Amino acid sequence: MKAGIKIALLLSLISSLSFSGEQFAMSDSDRAMYAEMLENNPADMMVANGEELFGEYCNGEADLAKFLNVSEEDLPAYLAGFPRYLKEFKQVVGIDQMLQGLMQKNGHKPFELKSSDMFDMSSYVKSLANGEKSNIDINANEHMKKAYNLGEKTFITKRGGRGLSCMSCHADSVIGSVLRTQPLPDLSSKGNAPAATWPAYRMTKSSLRTLQRRFQGCMNNALLKVIPLGSPEMVGLEVYLTHQAKGTEIAIPGLKR
């Protein structure tokens, strides 16, 4: 991992751990473990596995660049703009869905979006954009505008018997409150724009997770009907939050509680 990326992650981590002061019931030993994992992120092994899978099923970076109709030199910056509209798919897609298309083109059965192999491979591919600034363009075309608007609607719409939405935990009025010993983060551009650091290793799950999979975890915790991975609503959510991270340096894999 590049030194600059480690420093950025460490600053973000220290900020999140100290955000709520004495309300945040985390032991010093747990904080030390977080700091240690920044140097030895368990997800690095999973991303390395993703690199092998990518070579086997997608034939490497040159073939990926050709599939996306960009030069290999421009590939990192292009990947930093996902999710994006791809004409071949006739819809806005995330990196994982794009890789499914490439696998199929190469004659392979695509990994399921919820599979650990897909998490590993898509994490590796996004890590090719490490050091690039997130450059998603929601005004690129009508498809991106619609995806963003759908994502915003999904973010703020109350659902379920409890009448909860994403805003229930991430509105300005509750940011910084503690839920299950964890400060509720600001996901907007005013905060640390966490979308640039997903996929990430979740310590509480001991696994590598994508941003959409994290959304599903939140929905489960709130007893909401879980939106399927890759659905227009879920891709819209990723577009919406990735837009909040526009201009933020990509650092994959992240490390989350």
C-alpha cells in the first residue's frame, strides 16, 4: 500500500475513533488493533486473490481497457469514475457488474455479485485506481442523472414498520451520535466521503465487503427489506454516495469497524 494512502487512512481512522469523545466505548486495545491493521490489512490477501481471478477470467488490464474502449494508460482514471453508464449494458453499472459482462464475453460463467470471489476481484480492479481522485460524473448523460436521483430518493425514503431511511442515521441532526459503540458518520461531501474507501475489510464481519453489501447490512440491522445487489436502486445508492466522494483520493481496500 502506498505511504500516502496509509496516512490518509490513518487520519480518517483517528478522526472516527475520537469523534464522539467519552461516548465512544472502545477500548485502547481495540484502537491499537485498528491502527495495526492499517499496516497489515487482512483484505490485502483477498485483493491479491482478486488479482489472480482477474488474470484468469478477465485476461488482465489490457483486455479490460479494450473492453471499456479506453487506453491502458487511461484505465485507472476511467475506473475512478464508476459507477457509470456503459452502452454495451444499456444501463448504469458498478465495477462488479461490468466484470460480469467481461467474464461472459470471455466465455466464463460470471461470479454472483454476492460471492466472495466477486468481492475480491472487483476490489482488485477498483484498487487499480488507487491514488486517483474519484471523478464520477452524474451529469454525463440522462442515465447518470436518473441513477443519481433514484439513489437520492432511496437514501431519504422511509421504509418498513419503523419508518426508517438511510437519513435516519446520517442526517445532520444525528451525525456523531453513537450506535453500537460506533459514531454515526457523515456520508456527505462535508464529511470524510467514505465511498472512496470501499470495498473495505469489515473487522466485525472478518471479511471484505463492497459498498453495496454494506448498504444491505444497514438494511438488515434496521429490519428493512433488503434491496438486491446490482438493482437500479442499489446502483443508484452507490452513485449517490460516490458523488459525495468526488475529488477524494481512492484508497482500496479500506478498513472499517
